[in-house]
Amino acid sequence: MPKQNNSDIQSMSFETALAELEQIVGRLEHGDVPLEESIQIYERGEALRSHSDKLLKEAEAKVEKLSINKDGTAGQTEPLEIE
């Protein structure tokens, strides 16, 4: 089986990448995939995981904390500090 090109992953949304990663995990857990194919889909899974992690970190960097004024209206925003 030829080595798979994973260049399509970079254009995937987080949800699309996660859905494909879940399918790969399911196939590997089921255990009926030939060894060579297991290696290839594992490598694709790693690429999907890495891409998903990058997108998640980018999203976290954009999240802001909204402060509420004493009268209950929305106030200023500030970066959310993740512990």
C-alpha cells in the first residue's frame, strides 16, 4: 500500500479532523486492520491529532474573559488566563 499524503489535513476544520481521528481510533481498536495499513492510519491519526491540537491552541488564544459591570451589563474584555 503506498504511503498516504496527509497534505489535506492542513485545510481541515477542527470538527472534521476530530471526526476522522475518531474513525481511525475505532478501526485500530477493533483490531482487524492489517499491520501495514495500521501503521499508515496511525501516522495519519498522529497528523490529525497534531493539527487538531494546533487549532485548539489557536482558539484558546482568542478566547477572552468578559467582565460584568455592577449594573449587570457587559463590560471590558481581557485575555483569559488559562491555568
